[in-house]
Amino acid sequence: MFKYILSGVAAGVAIGLLFAPKCGVELREDLSDQVNDSLKRGKTAARRISKQARELGEQAHQQLRDAKDAVRG
């Protein structure tokens, strides 16, 4: 799903730049910069989400161990 959002953002940026009054070289540079920035933000968000998911998994695992220990008494 994240891939689709990132693709949509990149497409929107590209379309916006295509309608900007710039020469081809400037346009390609701007487009490249925008795509690279979007990719960096996407990778940063993916790392953050991955870390949060890992932490939640560890918390759930610990809670299950605690519950098993409580049942065993």
C-alpha cells in the first residue's frame, strides 16, 4: 500500500513540474530532486514503521510470556 502512495506522490510531483515554465534540463533536475526526496522520506517512514512493528511484536510476546507465567502460578 505504501508503494502506491509513494507512486502517487511521485506522479503528482512529475505532473506539476511538467506544467512549470522551465527548460528541459532544469525540469529534469527538479523532477529528479523531487523523486529522490520522496524516496528518502518513504524509506525513512518505512524504517520507522518497521521499528514500531518490531517493538509492538516484542511487547506482545512479553505479555504472552507474562500471561503464561501467571496461569502457571
